Amino acid sequence: MALASMTGFAREVGQTGPWRYVWELKTVNAKGLDVRLKTPPGFEAIGEEARARIGRALQRGTCFASLTASREASPPVARVNTALLDSLVEALAPYDGRLGLRAPSVGALLGVRGVVEIAEAEEDEAAAAESAAGMLEGLDRALSELVVTRRQEGEALRGLLARRIDTIEELAAAADACPARKAEAVKARLAEQIAALLDASQGLDPNRLHQEAVLLAAKADIREEIDRLRAHVGAARELIGKGGPVGRRLDFLAQEFSREANTLCAKANDVALTVIGLDLKTEVEQFREQVQNVE
């Protein structure tokens, strides 16, 4: 399965019925899925269905989705206010023939303000439903494009993360092979430290001092940290190879890498080992930053 990024952009322009519409989708990093949708007034039903479709297409990330729609100009429709017209006819009827007055013609009555209204043609329910369906199909096309761009960036991230993992493994191996960890080197340092303490104070028990030094050396051993680093390397490679929505698990592994690197630096009793530990911390931090963008 492909590895996907959480950042992407897509735009879809379309026509359905009398409506011209534009969908714009933009996604950025987030811990979960957060859909922020804007639709024109009157398109609330489309908004609810759009949220559902976005939720099915994406696993993580903040998605900013906007729909703009404009209706093409259509021939105006004349509507006669029959209630007002009937009321005028009834009110003027008593005056027909009085004082030589004649009943007004229909043309004259239609000229009265409010009797005839000019308005744009309205969509019936079936036409409105068809337009809404067309806009949602446009959203599906935009989502398909968005998913493709996120996967393309995810494939680029896969290569970057794989190289980071390789470097972390190399640094763990370098720490394991560091000359400062050799038994002879540890023994020599302990001997020097014990000799310096004995010279500084003749009242110290040499045997007890030797035991304490051995305990300190055991506590400073980094074998467990190296073993855990190698185990995390294997787990990270498996997740990267598996693909899909593995960002959260990779983020957890990044935290574990960081914990082991910090412990290794804290236990380092040699300059060379400290340098390796600091390089390891830097590499782990860069790995963690890149993992934040994985879905």
C-alpha cells in the first residue's frame, strides 16, 4: 500500500444544470481528521454529504474544502399576482358607468405596480437534486486528485524516511563498535579512576572502591539501548514498507528512538561515544519532523 502525505491540493471546475461550480481542497498536518467546509447559502445538504465523502477518502489531516457556485443568467419569468388583480377589479366595479367612467382595461390593470412581477426562473426539486448530484460528482473527482497528490508526496517521503532509518542503524552500529566500549578500554579507565581516588585519600577501601567502579561501569553499558534501537529500526522499516495510514505509529517509534538516543548520550563515558550519540539525536529529530507529515 502506498505511503501518503497529509499535505495536498486539488481544484475541480465543472458545470451542472444552470450552475457553474468550483471545488478547492487543501490539506495540512493534523493529529486526526478535521474537515473545515465552506458552501454558499442554500447548499447545506451538499455540505453534509461532502463531509461524509471527505471522511471516507482521507484518514488524517486538516482538510479545508470550499465550494463556490454561480448560476448562469436565464430568461426572466413574468408572474401575475392574481389575488391583487381580482381585488382591483372588485374594488373598481361599482364605479363602472358612473360620471361617464368606464371600467379600466386589463392592460391598464396590469400596469399597476405589484400586479405583474418579473423574476428569475426557479429550479424545481428534480432539477435542484440533479444539480446537487453533479456538484458532488465534481467533489469526488477533486478528492481523487487530492489523494493522488498526497500519495505522490508520500512516496517521496518514503525515500527520505528510509535513508534516515539507514543512518540511524549505521550510527547504532558505530556506537556498538566504538573502541571506548571494548573491555580493555573500560578496564583501563576504571584502573585510572581507582588509582586517582586511592592517591587522593588513603582511607578508602580498595576492594569496595573496585566494586563501586564495576557497578558504575555496568550502569554505563549501552547494550540495551543499541538492541532497542535496532529493534525500532526493523519496526520502522516494516511500517514504511507496509504503507497506508501509519503516521501515528511512526511518530511513536520516533519518540522511542529519541528516548534511546538520549539515554545513550547520558551513559556515554567517552568523547567519541558522545559524538556518535549527538549525531544520533540529530538524525532522530529529523526523522521525527518528517514523520509528522505522514498520514
